[in-house]
Amino acid sequence: MTPGARIQTAIDLVEMIEHPPDGRADVPADAVVSGYMRGRRYIGSKDRRAISDLVYGVLRHRAEIDWRLAGPATTTRLRVLAGLRILKDWTGTDLVQAFDGGPYRPDPVTGTEMAALEEMSVERGPRPPAVQANLPDWLASQFSAAFGESEWAEAEALHAPAPVDLRVNTLKGDRAAAMAALVAAEVAAEPTPHSPVGLRLAGRTPLGNLAAYRDGLVEVQDEGSQICALLTGAAPGEAVLDYCAGAGGKTLALAAMMQNQGRIVATDVDRRRLGSLSKRAERAGVTMVESIDLESADLPELGVFDRVVVDAPCSGSGAWRRHPEAPWRLTEERLDGYLIQQRKILARAATHVQKGGVLTYITCSLFPQENQAQVEHFLAEHGDFEALALDAIWRDCIGTEPPVMDPAQPGLLLTPHRSGTDGFYIALMQRTG
């Protein structure tokens, strides 16, 4: 592909992500990009990398691009033009050559567009906090309140590309066996810093081509998610309820921890996501999982369990390095809706925890109101639960010293900056009476 053809493809993709043609604003950018590429096999690997690099660069720097333009970009095309100036240091001559109106290439740069690009050279003073964090104004203030003096380090880490982590399925082998399988496939990887069952790939690779993945020896799972599963302490022979199981990533991790012995009930209101669990379980060699659609008309009585895991719906802010479009889709109203939903789910899930059992609350959020504030509210409303100290649990389950914890807070927050993982919050509460 010519440079111009790559740019036109990037413009089309950014437009599809920011203004979905079917009105579905919940489709992640990576799904849009991968779906587009699957339908166009003629696009080579180098072209795909170059296109993806430009698309994600524009998404990650949207706030800075709009600030340098002295206002929101009037078109997706202008935002990509500005991205080329900022991210690639392209000159006006470079742009004219690529935007020549040839086959599959963008139309020539207009006078209005060139004037807007020239405005970017005007000195605008210090970058505002929202621009430094590359977030919408209202979210930048939330971010600052959450992290204080460390907000810029957290923001920088949040907007860096995320690695690909694998979880070794211990039902089929150990980490050494998985590493050997990757080496044999000429895939570079190394152990994750914290998770004893994690591997981090050195680069991108088509996982569907790997025998280790097809045979269920490894699963794609961020190290932070692996840690959350490990900290639940699920053990062989127990009864576990995975109350918001989704596609079952943590469900399968729990099954491996339990050595396929005991019982796991995986529930969710999203029948479509839950439906993929059976195939994943078959590949992983998991036979102890029962999935239940919570929207089913003939919902069975769930009963009580030794452990109940709530991976609650949330803002997803901890995964924004993987989904740079997501901050611009989140609204204050949606965030408020998540807060209401989280409290309801926690209260319902608590009814299924037997005496002495443990309720685990997990989010992939960085915001205190979705995390410790929800746990504190739950504990205030449920006097028969108490928070467990996670530092000792970490040492028992992970086998290393835990990251910095605030002993005054009932839980642990992992972040891209602190732990090198996606952002996750986890708290464990035991039913005492």
C-alpha cells in the first residue's frame, strides 16, 4: 500500500470507531480494526501495523490534537491530519504528497484544513490537565482526585500500549511447559513479574496459529486479571459462584486453581458472552462449570457458596490503555449508572455467601467511587461481613511481596504505573455471622 492508501484506511477506521455506522457505540476499537482487517486479507502485515499505529496514536492523543487545533476537530480527516503533524512530524509537503487524490488515497488537503494545521504552530502556553492526561475535562478532574501527585505518572502509563499476557492453564501443564511450547513456535515470552502462572509476550503474534493456544495450554488474560483470580483463594472441592462471569476468563482461572475439583456456577445477564464459555471450557479441559443465564425465565435457585466472586460492570477505566476510545464514550450519567448497578449486584451476591464464606469484589476501574467507596458502603450496610487483609493473602496466593498497599483502605488497587498491569481493584469480605 502507498502511504496515502494507509492514511485513507486509518481515516476510515477512526471514523468507524468515533462514529459507528450502525450506531453501536459499545464496539471496542480493537474489534473494529480486527474486523476490518479480516475482511481485507490483501492488506499486508507491515501495512496493518502502520495503519494500526496511526489509528491508535490518534485515539490516544485526541485531547492534545484538539487542543493544538484550538478546538475539537471538525472532521475525522482533520484529526488524522493533525495526528500526522504531531505524531509523525509530517510537513506540509509530506501531506500534499500523500493526500493527492489518487486511487485509494485521500483527496487533496483543502485550504481550510491547511489553515487549521498552521494554527497548531501558535504557542498556547502550558498544556491544561485534561490535555496532559489526554482525557475529557470531566474525567481529568476525576483522575486527579484519584491519584493526586502521581496522576501524571499514572496517566502516562495508562496511555502507553499494553502488552499481551497469557495465563498458563495448569490443568494442562506448568509455566515451563508453556514457555517451551512458545519457544518451539519461535514466540518470545518471559514470566510476568507477579503472577506465578503468567507469561508476557515480547510482541504481537496471531494466537490462533499457536498450538499452545489451540490446545488450551495458555489463555489470553492480563496479569492483573490473573492476580485477582489468584487472590480469591479458591481451592479444590469448594463451591464457587462467579456472579458476573461474562465470557468466563476468571471462571477458567478459578477452575484451574481448583484443579477441576468442586463446583463453579457461572452466571451473567449477557447470554451472548456467557455462551462462549462452554467452548473455552472444552478447550481448557474444564468440566466442573455450570453456566446460568440470569435473565432466563426458569432461573434455578442458586443456593449458597463457599466463595462468591463479583467482577462488577464498571467504567473500564483500568483498561483504557487497551481501549483509548473508551474515555470519550463514557459520560457522567453512565458512570452514575454503574455506581447504582454495583451496589445492587453486591447486595444480591451477598445473599449467596454462606457463613464463613468469602465475597470477592472486583472492578477494572481506577476510580475510588467504584472501588473502596462501594466496599465501605457495603460493609456499613452488612454488619455480618468484614474486610480481609490482602497483604497476607497476597503472600499466600502469589508468593511474593505485594505492591504498595494503603492499610486504611479495604482492598488493593493495581494500575499500569504501580504494577505494570491493567487497572484492577479487588477486595475480599468474609461473612462472619
